Amino acid sequence: MDSRKRSLTKAVIWNLLGLITMSLVGFVATGSGALGGKLALVNTALGFALYVIYERVWSAIGWGRHV
């Protein structure tokens, strides 16, 4: 099972990648850096919270693990 610190670090790195990607997509879609950035921040905050919860739930499930 991953430690809480490891799960949190993975979530932060993953969401930084997502933030960069969504900022670019938001800018291309709207033509506005400010609006694209706001959309990316909202998406990143929601994604971060859901990812941490998702990882912690799966870390508690033993199905499919070989120990």
C-alpha cells in the first residue's frame, strides 16, 4: 500500500501536468489566457481532490493484488 505522502506526491505531480495541459486547451478553446487559466484551475482542484480519494479507496481494496 502506498503511504499518504506518496499518494499526495503522485496527485500533485499528475495535477501539475493536467494544469499545464488544461491551460493550453482552455486558451486554444477560448482565445483568452485568463479564462483558460481559470477553467484549468477549477479542473485541477476538482481533479486533485477526486484523485486523492480514488487512490486511497483503491489502496484499501485487496482485489487483484499479489502479496
